[in-house]
Amino acid sequence: MEQTKIAYSKYLENLLSFTEKKENIKGAIKSVVNVYPNIALLFSASPEALKQTTSLSSASIELVTLNKAFAKKLDKPTLAHQKLNTSYLAKDFCMHIFEDDGAEQFFCILLDKSGRLINFAQLAHGTFSNAHLRMKQITEMAFKAKCNQIIVCHNHPDGSSMPSEEDIVFTKRLCLNLMLNDINLLDHIIITTASATSMLELGALNKIKLEVYNNSTLPNKKASQHLLAGNYKNSNLN
């Protein structure tokens, strides 16, 4: 494991020597490794995420993007233990796990209390008609993993990443189901082949949570207030 880390740091040093000033390379490498601890995670990041989460120069970000072809040789299990502590990282992760086969897909991402990835799984492919079964699967997955917060994501093959009315209705039902089981829905991310939209960023998820909370008959509403956390930081993802 240590040899892998050294090799990764050496790779970054060699790569950034083309685009960073010598005195800036060490700091740039540190900023990358802190957020993207292995090469698979680095190559899964979008240019926007790299700009927001590292100190890389524009030229370095462009060079990393050009080297993404190497990511195709890396296995998805290397994504284990990634910390999804910003919406940028969460959206990048969702974009990375989806396969562009033209079919609708639905994923559930389980996080521990610190926001690190526990596991993720595809719960539907091709159709989302059986919403009740999917909610049961989500709850069971969270309980088995001893997880108290999740992110769900699905794609829109039609090319629009904005939430539909059906997405809003489904998210309301899911929020209620999770609140009854003391599980926080951190975000619902919708993706296309070119973009990703966070319902949390849009403000839609906070409105849904509040509506569900106010209109539901939760056993102990006061104890469930922590489920109304309005962003990644408030959800203990820092």
C-alpha cells in the first residue's frame, strides 16, 4: 500500500513538472492527494471539481483531463473509502459509476458518519416502476451497513438533468420512508452523459424534507430534526 502511495506521488510530481512552478509542485501534490488519494479518484474528477477542491493551475487541470484515458484501465473498487464531502465530489462519483448504455439506472450510495463511502449498488436498470421495492431495498441496505445517511442518484437518458415531477414525488416518498427509519437523505443527484444536477444544490431537497417533516406523523419529531440538515457540512460530512 505504501509503495502504491509513493508511486502515485511520483506520478503527480512528474506530471505537474510540466505545468507547475517548481516551488508550487509539493503544495499542489498535497492538495490533490488530500482529496483524491488514488489515481482512479483523480481521473474520475471533472475539471470543475479539480478547480474547486485543489490548488492545481488551469494548465495542470487540463493535463490531468487529457490523461484520463488511463482511468479506463482502473477498477471501480479503488473508489472505496472516498470521502464525499462536497456536492462536486458526489456528482463526480455518480458520473463515474454510471455506464452510458442508453437505459435508466438507479444507484444508492451509503456513507458512514464521517461521509466516507461504505458501499454503492445499482438497484434498478431500465425502469423505475417498482418504487416500493426500491425503497425497501434502500432501507435494508442502510441497516445492514449500519449507515445513517445516503445519496441516491439516477440518470435521464433524454439529456436533461433537471428533476422531473416524477422525481419530486419519488423523493418525497423516499424522504418519508427514510425519516421513519432515522436515515438521512443527503442528496438526490440526477445525471446525463454530460452533466449532473444536485437536488440539494437546487434547494429542492431542503423544501421536500421540510414539507415531509411538517406533514408527517413521525413518532418523535424533535429527535428527527437532525434529518433536516441542509447541506453536506451540516450533515457531518467534513
